[in-house]
Amino acid sequence: MSTYGIDQAKVVDIGRVLDEGTFTGFQKMVVILAALSIVMDGFDGQLIGFAIPSLIKEWGVTRNAFAPAVAAGLVGMGLGSAFAGLFADRFGRRLAIIGSVFVFGIATSLISLSPDITTIAILRFFAGLGIGGALPVSTTITAEFSPARIRTFAVTATIVCVPLGGMLAGLFANLVLPHYGWRGLFLLGGMLPVAFSVLLWFCIPESPRYLARQPDRWDELRSLLARMSRTISAGMRFTDAREQDSQPKAGFGALFAEGRARDTIAIWLAFFMNLLAVYSAFSWLPTMLAGEGLSPSVAANGLTAYNIGGVFGALLCAVVIGRFGSRVPMLLCCLAAAGTAFALRSLDVSSQTTLLVAGIGLHGLFVNAVQCTMYALCAYIYPTQVRATGTAGALAFGRLGAILSAFAGAIVITQGGASGYLAMLGGAMLFVFVTLLVVSKHIPRAAATVKHQEKEQQA
């Protein structure tokens, strides 16, 4: 164990302790728990996409009838994203993540009892509150428990659990739907996160950077740091010099202060269009493929391939960004995502099924590479006192694009079929390219980050 602090000043810089210290087993455990929360988030969030084809067949309704139910869940996600960030910055990350996972688990389980689409829509709204809240809080926990040198990769590896959860949901749906139907799918799929929320209650701690801003909880912070192999003498005070030198500002106004307005607006627009593309796939890809005459299993495989591609794409992009910075890799992924979507329009869906599914996986690789690393970009742009609010604000605005996808996906598939649907995905990613080009404060390459930290230490 090592002792941190300056005895003369009786002050411990919590930012330096965390940013420059070792990545202990306890910290890794916390990050894994945050990542598993996102696995549950992605899992429950995408169950509706796998259930809709079965519901259409059983209830004899059109795909357009489910647009309000899909939209209700996405509205809940938007509100959950916005308010969970404010809640986490005010009351702590721990309660925010436990509550979010519990809420979406309970609401998803209750969908199994739904007698009609209206009930599904109401319960999807409440599930969305939890699903939307879990994402920004989990990324904040990961960012604040990870040393600076691996933070980008750790945050991206956490967010990549959204498509990982979706991939597991696809496998789960293939096993459950044939035997227990859509009701069994929601019941069993909801009970998993409920059980996990109980585990979180006993295992996940509060963020040390949050505790550093609460003098009445400094004893708790000392105990937490001891579990992270960092011993702090009694009577030492805590500060976060790198991120608390400026006067903290509460709420959304801080996202537009101190030169952050341009990046905030650009990030919000990027989230909007990227989530339009992502949720058009999550909610409607199996339905689109089934509408082209493919079997339910093949239609489900399309979304599973999309999520598998997303897992590999996000992790690969995180490694590249950690070395070369975020600007060029993210822009190239935007162009590749648009290019693959437009290229898929030339395929014959009915006769080139294997190539189609592979192409969807490649498209998912590039789209999710951009989406997942945007959370790391938020963690870099915003300081501690508004980090959860900044990430949540971007995600909340992005959820408006996801809500639009609920109606746009159904309309475009009905009017333009697979070709129109793929053109929408490609156009959305071109728009994301333009917005990320506008962002001024991209994550620098590794060498530049080291030099910046050395200058700060010399100053």
C-alpha cells in the first residue's frame, strides 16, 4: 500500500490519486459491475424488437400499430437519461444505478401480463426510465474509477455492453420464444436485472470523486480508498484540483459555459442522428427483414449480427482512439457506416441472405464504434461536477432521435421497403460525420495526453 497526501497542507488531490494510481482489483470489480449493468440495459432494451414479429402474428395487427409502444419506451429512456444524470450528480452514482436497473427489470417483467398494445406502451415507458438512466450513470462510474491512461478504453468497453446485451437478447429470444412465447420472453428477461439490482446493492460502492465533494462523507471515502490500496491519514482533507479549480455550476447551464457550448451542441446533434440509426436497427431490423419474406429466425439473426459487429467495432475503435485520438477514427467510422448501408441496397434480400446478414454486421460494427466512443468523448469534454449531467444531457437529446426512429422506421419500411430503410441509415451517419467534424475538443492521441499532464504537473 502507498500513502497519498501532503502533510503540510493536509490536502489529498483525489483526481491525482485516481488518475495516476494503479488499477486495483477492487476498481476492476466496480467497472465490471457497471459494465454488467449495461449488459442488462442492452438486453432488456432490445427485447421489444425481437417480440414485435410474434406480437403482430398473434394479435393480427400491423407494424405501425406498435410505433407508439416503441416510442413510449424511447420517451422514457430520454427522460431517464436526463434526470438520472442530475440525480447522480446530486445524490450519488450508487443509488442512481441501483434504482435504474431495478426499475427497468420490474417494468419489463410486468409486460408479460399485458392484454393489449396500450398496456405494453405504458410499461415500456417505465422500463425506458430505468434503461435510459442506467447508461450515463454506469459510464460515469467507470470513468471515475479508472486511471486516466485507460479511461477511454474502460468507458468504451462499458458502453460496448449495449450491443453485447442485445446480442445476448437475440440468443435468449431464439431459445425462449419457441417454447414460452413473448410473455415468457419479457417475464424471464425482466427478472434477471431485478436479481442483479440486489447484487449491486451489496457490492457497488459510491464514486470516490463524488465523495470527495461531500465533506460529511470523507470517512467513507477513506475506507473506500483503503479498499483500493490507497491509505489516507486521518484528518486529511480532499480536493479535486484538476477539475474543481473553477467555480462549479449546477444543472444544464454549465454545459454551455466556459467555451463548451459549441462542443455540447455538436455532441447533442451527433447523438441525435446516431441514435436514430441505432434504434432504427434495434426496434425495426427484424421486422424489416421479416417483411422482405425472411423467416423469423433469419430476421432475428440480422439484429444479432448487427450487435456482434457493434461489440468488435467499439472495442477496436477504443484501442485506436487510445493511441491516435478520437477525431480521425470516429470520422472514418461514420463514412464507413454510411457506405455499408448504401452498399447493402444493391443486394437481393431474398437470394443473398448470407451476404446481407454479414453486411448488416459490418454496418453495425461501424455505427456502434461511433456510438460507444461518443460516451468516452463526453467523459473527456466535461469535468467531474457536470460529467454525469453532460453525458446524460447528450444522451437525452439523442433519445429524441431514437423516438423519431420509432415512427420513421415503421413509415420508411412500409413506404420504401429495405432500400428506403437502408438509405435512411446511411443518410443519418453522414449527418453524424458533419457534427463530429465540428467538435473542437476531441480526445488527443496518447503522446499528446502525456505531454499535457506533464505541463500541468510542472505548472
